[in-house]
Amino acid sequence: MIKRNTRLATVLSVAALLTGCVAGQSGVKPTTKLTADDAKGGFLAAGEMVKTDVSTGAAFNGANKVLIASFKVGFVESKRASVQAGGGLTGSAFGGKSTALMKMEGLSATTMQKVTDSAYQQFKEKLTAQGYTLVDHSQLFNQPKFEQVKRYDMPLKVDNSGLLSDYGVSYYFSPKPLGTSTPIYMGEIPGEMGGIGWSGPNAYTSEFAAESGVRVINLAYVIDFAYTDSYGGWHTNSSSISVGQLMSVVPGAQLTIIGGHGGTFSKAIGSIRTEEGLVSEADIGTLADTTSETNKAVQMATNVIGILGGIGSNSSREYTLKVNEAKFQNQATLLAEKMNNNFINKMVQLR
């Protein structure tokens, strides 16, 4: 049985204070986690699903022949989390900013590709088991008009780190059977439109679906290696961030189905999007505070000056998760398969 988890153990934390204040903790939002039985394979049953939001459910009605045009799995390599206190109701001070910088080491592109390929294969098998007829993607990709669609080399690096930080990098993989150069559909990867106008795949795909009667599916989700839980805001006198080792498929995973042309009154295009995460609490490596002593000393000196001036303290820490690849692959595969089942079970309900 899938269980809801509302309390996760804190592994490491960083706290920043305004003068004389004590940092607090906040609860982690409810999320769905794999149990020991799930890890043994029990999660393959329908069971309770991750909470989803359905847009234009009618697009899934009567679906029989389906074509998987895109299947993307993103892997977070590094990220940044930050929260700042605002001085409470008195607003008497500024500062109290806590920042956690997290990165993962030891995970190869080969392992990420294996997870992606396995998830894609299981997705196809599950669709077939539920009575869907799979149409090979070449029937769409080999259309003369589709040759105009922009392709992206995989794996694709998505870098949101900025000039002052190396944190905020993810890699997106596509299954080998779909090729090393693939289209990106709208909504699959944040910040990527997939092409402007007719260079994007959506218009041609809609045309293909309308003429052939084949529903076209694209699916994308992101696997994260850790979680953060923050406390702070304008109403607080302190801030803190708890950092934990926790693999998850993050909220916002999305499956889109295209059965024809879109529009204001069209029911041909629909989507299923997760509103919460799916997590595994299994150990996948070793998490450690890897902030250099130099950085700690600089922060301490800066904070002394700030506190003397009545501003408050700021705190930043760097954390590194050294991954055990075999454990990561095992848990990531379980999470991906569960997420696949979540989407397909919902598709069956809407059919």
C-alpha cells in the first residue's frame, strides 16, 4: 500500500538569525512514498495514485491506438535553496538569510541512460497490458513535414545556475529507441519551447493525430536526489533550511495526449499533471557538509560586522551527496515505474 508521509527526518541544516533570535523548523508537505512492499514489486498493482490534476479529460476518451513521440527523464545534478527572515511584525532588522547549495557526485551518464531506457520499456509494456495498441514513433517522425521540426541532442543539459553560482543544473535523457536527437514538446522541459511556430512539434503532431486517428503521447518527469525544508518569511525573525537525502520524482510530472488540433473549444488535447511528489527514503549514498573552512570563516567575519551594525546574520552551506550508483539506479527505476503506472492508471480511468 502506498502511504502518505508528512514528516521526514532532518539530516543536515543551515540556519541564519537576526540578532538574539532562534531558528525554527517547518513541516514537509504531504507526499507519496514507496514502502518496503513497494520496493519488492507490490507497487505495480493499481493501488492509490499520486494526486494529479487533469486538463481536458475528454482527450483521453476512447483512446486505443497510441504513439509515444517523446519520453524525457530529468536528473537534478545540483540545486540551490534559499529563505530569508523579514524581521517579524516589528520589521526591526534585515537579514537572516539561509542558503543551501546541494550537488550530487558519482552518478554517470550511463546509469541515467539505463534508468531512462528501463522506464520507457516498462511504460510501453504497461500500456500494452492495459489494452492500448502501440504505433511506432517512426510513423510520425518520418512524415515529410515533421522533418522541419527542431531536434535537440540528448542528453540535454539545462543550466539555471547563473553567473555567481554553479548550482542549478539538470540533465534530461531520452530513451535510445527514440533516437539521440529528439523533439521537445511544449511543457516538457522548463524554459524550452521546443521551437517557434512550425519548427515546434505540436502543430505537425496535431495534424498527424487528426488525420490518422492515432493519439500521440509525450511524457516527462524529473528525479531529484535530495529535499529541502525551509522556515522563514517576512513574518519571522529567523530562517533555516533542513537538508535531507531523499530521492523523488518531483511534483509537476506531466503526460500530454494529442488527438487533433487544439483551440478554445477543442477537446483533442489533454494532460495529466502530478500535484505532489513520489519519494523513496532508501539510502542511495552519503550526504555531507562540504563547505570549505575558508567560506565559513568569511561568513563569520561578515556576520560579526552585520550584527554590530544591527543587521543580522546570513548563513550559506554546501552539501554533497556521494552516490552509490547501484542503489541510485535501483531506486530511480522503482520510482520511474511507479510514476509510469500512476499515469497509465489515470489514462485507463479517463478512457
